[in-house]
Amino acid sequence: MEWNKPPNKSPWDKNNPTPDIDELLNNLQGKFKFGMPQKNLSLLILVVLAVVWLATGIFIVDPQEQAVIKRFGEVHDIVGPGPHYHLPSPIETVQIEPVTAVRRIEIGFRTIDPGPPAKYRQVKKESLMLTGDENIVDVQFTVQYKIAQIEDYLYNLTNPDETVKSAAESAMREVIGDTTVTGALTVGKAKIESDTANLLQETLKGYNSGLLIGNVKLQDVHPPDQVKEAFKDVVSAREDREKLINEAEGYKNNLIPQARGEAKQIINSAEGYAEQTTLIAEGKANRFNSIFEEYRKAKEITREKRWRRFYRR
């Protein structure tokens, strides 16, 4: 993937052409050949040419861009958005790049028509990868990145986009090689994206590429076409198993608190009954003790009262 690099901007006109020196000289000679000495005319032409040459150093950097000014081939300065000036060529040259634009590379597939509906073409030599448990999967993903250090981006890499593509493919193969086929097809996709992005960033950092990885996004991960249906059955069975496990866990989590609540209720009822029975028994015992105490104090009177009560019945 190649990006069109914008040419240096100049305020001459909207198409930024280089001034036609021959035409300018002819116009000046036509205007000043009468009424002006030849010596003064030559001096005026030189002054105009010098002004035109100096004016070629004016350039404008758009808000999303940065520019590198090189003096005799070495980096002299890096400037941001706005109007700027550099010494005219060949003393200084300027190179402008969009640094805020997010660049995107497709690996394992190519977009033929963005649609809708979008149309894609697979690139098998990029997408087929070997998992850690020695299964083959078809991996298609995208990488988004942007320029973080324009100087490193321009002068440390010969072909930055191709470098990112190759490094991303290598990083994905390494991560997939440490992942099982089940993880790659189901729950491990987020970890694959994160690990690949981190590994890719470390690789590009080692190249001093000046690039910042935004994200790695898996577009599609599936088994090869020859075994796709069999893998679908396996994945479906695993999903059913997980569903049943989750349902069982939910039933367990609902049943255990309910059973504990019922057990607590039974214990509380038993404790209440025990306390009530104890109080009744203590009351009867106290009543008996009080009667016995009275009987012991006045045995004859108590006995007589009890006989009278007996005869009344």
C-alpha cells in the first residue's frame, strides 16, 4: 500500500507551477528596453530573479501535516502547521507528510469494492497460519497505524508500509503459534489482537520506524474450507457444553441460598420452640416449688384445703 506524498506547497498559484524564467525575462525586456540603460536593465533582471528564487522557499503546512527541512541533505528542522520558509533549493529542501492520518493495511485479504455490499479477495499465502496445537486456521486482519516521529518514518525505513505489513504478519503468526485452535476460533480473539499489537509495536520500535500502532483487528478467523463444517460442529458442541454448564451454575447459585434460607428458618423455629418449652417448664417448676414451700410451712391447712376441694368435686 503506497501513500501519495503531497508536493511542497508554494503561494504562486493553486497548481504550484515553477515560474517560467524565460517568459519572465522576455516580459521584462519588452517593458524596459525603451527608456532604460542596458546596465540598469540587467541589474533589475538579476534582482527580480533573486526575489523569485528566494520566494520559492515559502511553503505552507496543513493542520494534519508536519514538514522536515533538510539543509544540504541533513535534517535541519521539523515544523508543524502554518506558513513557513526555507532557504531555496539546492540549499534547503522540504518534505511534507500527513502525521495525523490513520493508515490501514489489510493482511490475508484485499478489499475489491468497499460497497455496500463490500467485496473482498482472499490472499491465502498471508492468511493460512499454524496454531499451537498444530491446526491450520485462516486469519484475516487489519492494522491501523500513524506517524509518531516523522524524521524516523522518512529516513529509517525504505518502504514503511511494506515493513509494517511484513512485521504484522510475522507477529500474528507468532501469536497464533502460541494459541490453541479453540482459543483462536472462540474466546481468545481479544487476547490475540492485543498480543499482536504489542509485539508489532515492539518490533517497529526496534527498527526506529517512527510509527505508532493504533490497533490490530481480526476481520475473520476460520478453519480451512476443507474442514470448516467439522470445526463448526465442534465449536457448536463446545458452545452447548458451556451453555449447560452456565445453566447448572445458575441453578446451583439459586438453589444453595434458598436451601440455606430454609435451613436458617428451621433452626430459628426450633430455637424458638426450645426457648418456649423451657420457659413453660420453668414456670411449672416454679409454681410447684411455690406450692411445696407453702405446704411445708402449713402442712395441715394445705392438706385440709386439698381434701375440701376433693369433696366438692
